[in-house]
Amino acid sequence: MKKIVWVVVIAALALAVFIYVKKPADKWGAPEGAIVSPTPTPSQKIIKKSTAKPTGGTSSQTMPYSQLVAEYADRRIQFDERCQAIPGNPTYKNDTKVMFDNRSGDARYIKIGDVTYLFGGYDYKILTLSSLTLPKTLSMNCGAAINVGNILLQK
């Protein structure tokens, strides 16, 4: 009887971990009031907050990866196998769409400003960076690597 109870408990824990891991990346650690949604359609509005928060983002884009890399060549931040941001300290204008690209096969949490995203292995997200207060600096953390870079938002 004890074996059956343990099997049920282990199965329940495995199910809970599976659900937790499969939770959409845009829901991880988003502070209350932050706008974290897929790249908006014309019918959606992005409400600006007083602090900079990345908005939007999805890895299920309609363009092939190679085409996105070409389009975002000057607005792409890669995170390598050691979780280092390349480039480490870019500057963008407010309301710029930026491609964040995990070039590792390992899934990892990447924090941009106050919002944490889960990136799968070789996953990417297109995020719109905006703030009402400019200039604004957004720090980047990747996995256990803290402050791997800063993004400066300007007018």
C-alpha cells in the first residue's frame, strides 16, 4: 500500500513540474502591471509605464529565423553558451523592437530590466523596449550570471 502512495505522490510531483516548465515564457516573473504579451497586433494597445519594461515577445514568429537575424542585425542581443550578452551595452531609441537570442542549447531565464523570461534552447524573442522616463538603463541577467550587460534607452 505504501508503494502505491509513493507512486501517486511522485506522479503528482512530476505532473506539477511538467506544468511549471511548460508555462508560457511570457508569464515568468512579470511584475504586476507590466505588459508582457506577444508582439501587439494593430487592435492591441501598449500602455506605457513610468519605468522601462520590455513588452511583447514571442518565439513563434511568422518569418524564418535567418530572415529575422537579417532584419534585426543592428537590434539583436545574443546570449552565448556562458550566458554573456553580445553586444553587452547597446543603446536603442525608445519603443525599439529588439531581438533577444539564446544561442545555447540550454533553456535559461533571462531578465531584462524588471521582467524575467524563460528562453528554451536556441529560442529567441522580439521585445519592444520603452519607457516614459528617458534616458533609462535596463540591466540584463542571464541564468546565474548577473549584470551581463546594460541597455540604454534614449529619445
